[in-house]
Amino acid sequence: MRKTVLSCLLVLSLSAPAIPAEASDNTLHRYARDTWRSMAAMVEPATGLPADKVTGDLKTRARITSPTNIATYVWSTLVARDLRLITARDASARIGRVLDALARMERNAPTGQYYNWYDPATLQLARSFPDSGDPIHPFASSVDNGWLAAALMMVRNAVPAHAKAADALANSMDFTAYYDPAARPDAGTGLLRGGFWPEPPPRDCNTPTDYAGTGVTVYSTCHHYGAPAETRIGQYVGIALGQLPPQSYFGPYRTFPDNACDYGWQEQKPVGSWKQYLGINVWEGTYEYRGMRYVPNWGGSMFEALMPDLVVPESRWAPRSWGRNHPVFVRGQIEHGLNEAEYGYWGFSPSNDPHGGYNVYGVDQLGMDEPGYSSDRERTSVDPGYEGCRPAKPLPEAYGDGVVTPHASFLALPYARQAALDNLARLRRDFDAYGPGGFYDAIAVRSGVVSRWYLALDQGMAMAALGNLLTGGNLHRYFAGSGVEERLRPVMRLENWEVG
């Protein structure tokens, strides 16, 4: 049951007294130890692959997994080794089993891309979802494959015994399969598509695409990834592997331009100007939220903003763009949870719905989409309007049952360490939110209902954030090796966003 929340908790916790570094490190180590326990519990003994999720008692695994789940388990294993939660020998054995499984799993030829869903016990393609029985049409995702390739790129620099195998797998994954060079004619570059099916799906919008001019047809999504969300990992990996042009980094919109009402559907009217990088036209726009200026993501969620930062050291490689934007975005999430919605807690990102299922959560105003992701189960949204195109709607009088996910606080640690530790401590104190595998996936903070599941995606984000913080950026270093930094950093450092 939820305990009483004192009104003083609504004061922005960034101003609270500092926690001694040693004490906070001990807390973070304890969180890592317990979170690793949930990751290890997801592993299927027959194959060494993780499941998508496991129950809160760590006894029942899901019967399905994805490339992203595999990636989060791989980098969590590296973190567990580096924090001495497991031995180097154990870590090497675990990663070796994953690489062996990946070599045997069916994937798309000739692109080398993995499909979205597999049975972790048999390595076979999943043809239906175990819980619902709904059919699955094999689909290769640029995001899921991006995360998997990124994890393999870490292994080649972190585990010498498996470097050759990991490098071969990473380089066999061709991200040009997703690239549409004509997607941004106004900018002079292209965008990644969401993914493709090997056969036309019965209900999803698709367009036949000639894979890399080879005469092999795949059926690509009609949509492209045109906003700076977590989807940028596919772009990072493609550039880092030398498969995509560096100029494509500037393809996704920072905001959509202020161009009459052509983009009047976006969350708000941006302020900015056109600039040019590497010959590409870029609209450097920003939004405003409660006195802060920022570059939004699609829905306003924490993982869209910060998950790529777990792998790519965005704040160091792009100090005048992502390095400025990330702390503002975290402040915006804190401001919404504590002072606007007055939940007493913050951290909004896609997660399990404590009342059942999975749902997207975020801070509506921090996203480009209108209405964007809401922070509560009632789907309360804000529409500030778009001058001359769409009238504003009245602000909400109140918010409902806000859904807070602990992985959002872990993502925020590099930018608001004390506030994140305080938020996590209060979630643990005020709710039955912590179990044998660390924090459960989500808490509905007004009803007090908790989703007692552990998800590989969300626990893996927590492990990566903890690992980078406690080792001084080991995962960043593992990813940056083998020529990656030389390809990516010179492109990323060029921009200068007017945020703050």
C-alpha cells in the first residue's frame, strides 16, 4: 500500500542535501547486484538466451525474446563482470553461448538482419505470441538490430576470446537494408525506415523495396524514422560500421520546421533557424516547457531521450547538442512529476501498465507528437496549440494515476544523480516496488498498484546506466573502439543547439 507522501516531497529534489559519494556508490552497487539477479533469471538454460521478461518471484520466464533483449543481456553481463558480480570466466561463458545461439538463428538473407521475435528455448522464429496466440509475421527492425549490433561491437573490444566471432556477426548485418537515400530531398540526405518484412504482411502498410540494388525485394515499412528518438541507434551503428553516409546523421528532424501550417500538427511551434552541416540543411528548432528550451523526441519519454546515451557517449561526443539537451530533458521530467502533475515522483517511459498490459508513458509536452505520450493512465494531455494553425486547449485541472518506471531514474543518473537516487529511495519506501531482482517494472503512484515483472529491456537499461556510472564509462569505451569513435565523433560534435 502507498504510504503518506509529505507535501515537502513536491519541492524539486535537486536542492536537497548531497548524499555522500561513498554511500551513494554502495546503494548503486546494491541496485546493480539485485538487478543482475533478474537478468540472470531470464536466461533459458537450453540456449543461454534471455527471455523477454520474468515474473517478480524470478520463477516464470516468458517464452519469447527479441534482438534487443539479447543485446541488453550481453551488455548487462559485461557490467556484472566489471562490477565483480560474476567472474570473468562466467561472463565469457555466458557471452560465448549467446554468440553460438546467434550464429544458429534464422535471419534474413542477404541482409543478415535478425527478425524481431524468437523462442529462446529452441532458437526458432516465433510464429505467434505465447500469451495471446496472435500471429507473428517475421519482421526485421532497424532499431532492434541496431541494439544487437551495438552489443556485438562492445564484445569485440571487451572480451578478447570472442572478439573475432562478435566482429564477424556485427559486420554481417547490413544496415543499408533500411536506408532510403531519397527520404529527405529538402535536406539532401536520407532516413532509415522502421524495418521490413521478407513477405508482404496482410495488414501493415508496406512498400516493395529493392535491397541495395541487388534485385532482392523486401517489403519495407511505409514510415521512416524522422525524429531524434531511441531509433537513432540504427543510424549510429550504420555509420560506425561504414555502411551509411555520415551525412545521414543530419537527416532526422530536430523539430519539424516552422513552415506555415505544413507542420502545424506538431506539439508546438518551434523557435530556430536553418543551418548547414556537411552540406545538409538542418532546421535547428527547439520547444519550450516551463521556462526550459529543448529538442524534443517523438513522445516525450525518458528512454527515447537517453537509451542511446547508454552506448554512445553522446554528451562527450556532442557536447553542444546532446550534452546540453540531456540534462534539460531530465529536468523537464522532474518538473512534470513533482511540480506540474504533483505525483510526488517522476520518471515516465514506456513500461508495463500496473493494471495489465504494456503502454507508452512520457511527458506529453517534451515530445514532438501531438498528443504524445501521457504520464498517467487517464491519458491526460496538453495541447499548447500552434499559432495561426491550431488553437490551444485549456490546461488540465489535474492529472490521474501517474505511472512511474524506475528505469527512467536510472537513465537520469548521469544528469541528476542526487535527484534520481532520492526518487528511487522514495519509490522503494512508499510502495512494494522492490523485489529479489531489484525494482519492479512500474508503479501507478496514486492507486499504489505495482507491476511485479522484470523486463529484459528495462532492467538492461538500468544495468547499463549503473555500469557506466560505477566504472567511469566502460560500456562507452567498449563501443567506441575498433574505429567507431573516429567515424562518429567528428560528425556528432558539429551541432550547436540553443537549449537550456
